[in-house]
Amino acid sequence: MSNDQVLAFETDCHLFKDCGFPAPSEWSFIFEPLFTIGSFEVNKPMALVFLSTLIICGFFWAAFARPKVVPGKLQMIAELGYDFVRRGIARETMGKKGEPYVPLLVSLFFFVWIMNIWAVIPFVQIPATSIIAYPAALALIVWSTYMYLTFKNHGLVGGFRNLCMPSGLPKGIYVVLTPIEFLSNIFIRPLTLTVRLFANMFAGHLLLLVFIIGTWYTLGTVVGTFYSISSLLVTLLVTVFELFIQALQAYVFVVLTATYISQALEEAH
């Protein structure tokens, strides 16, 4: 929340009190450093990324450090999550050849999901993925894996053929199709992978901010209280919807990652 919004809360700024609505702005996504490690400053989204990493590593370590034939509750939950990605994404998209890449896909799915979920956690209420640097970093990891596997499996010439020249088409089509495929696979894919995740989380966070601030802002009178209750109900509905979107975006991100890896492992068709 920006300094202006905090000031509005502290000064009891409400509707019908000659006080403008403290609307979310670019300052809602700019954060002061929480603490400094040497010369390295850590702000709120950065701390959430570190915390997400610790949560995921700690959860799977606790679940599988001493695996049992008859799993306990924690191991069973972890196995269900792992199996969901393995069967529902890796196997469906890549078949058996996707088995070596399941750990990568599982890590990406839970990492993106946890970073998204922070948006609805009280007193946190910011998805780390609404800061474009983090989706961009994840997209760079996916794109680098895609490029590496493409050229590793097909060589330099075969790799570019795989990326730019789908097989089985009339030769004349390649004059137009090759530059389009080149731009799409090498430049546009990492961009769209970044923007899709970032834009959904950015928009969801902004929407929640509008109604949360609106709930406070409209308090103070009988009519305003009615508006405030309505805004609170919409906030709750949007929160439920956001929970669905957060999981969906993690799923879409990983499905696209699996699709790119699958294309890198086989000839274009």
C-alpha cells in the first residue's frame, strides 16, 4: 500500500468527509527495504520469494526425508501433489519421455502457486509474481531449458530446423513461416510466458486493493456502511475467485513449460 493510502487510513479518510478515494497506483507495487544483508537490500516481495523457497523445500524435505510404505498425512499430501504434476501434466504432455523433467515441473508448479497465494494471506496481501521481474526470471529458466534441450538433441542446424521449420508443409510456405516461427519460438514465447503470469497476478492484486480500500473508505455513515458491506462482500468473492486463478496460472505456466520441453525432445511436425 502506498504512503498516500496509509496516510488516508491514519487520518480517518472516509466517503462524505471531503476526502478523495486513495486509489491504488504504481506506489502500491514499490516497497521500502525490510532489512539489509551487507549491501544487499531485501524488500517485501524478495522476502516472500525466499520464504516461498523455504516453505517448498521444507515441506518436501519433511514429507520425503523418511518415506514410508504406508504414508503419513504429510507424505500423502506431498505424493498427491507430485503425482498430480507427474500424471496430469508431464505424462499428458510428454508421455514417458517426460519422466526426467518431473522434478523441474513440480518445483515450478508449487513455487509459482505459493508465490501467487501470498495475495490473499492477511497482512501480506501481495503476490510476488505481480512484480514482473519474478515471472521474467522463471520464464528465462524455462526458455533456457527449452533452448538447451533443442540444440542438445538436434544439433545446431537441426535445432534451428526444429524451431523454425515444421515438417510436412509445402516448400513455398517456409518463406513466410520460417521467420514467424523464429520470432515466435525464440523471442515471443518467453515474453508471453512472463506477461501471462504477471498480468493476471497484477490485475488480481489491483482489484483486491480497490475493494479492500473501498471497504474502509465508505465507512462513516449509514449509507456509507451499506456501501462498505457491499464492498466487503465483493472482496470476499474476488478473493475466492483469485484462489482459483492463482492455481490456474501455476498450472498453465507448467503446462506450457512441459509443451516447450516436449517440442525440444522431438522433431517438429
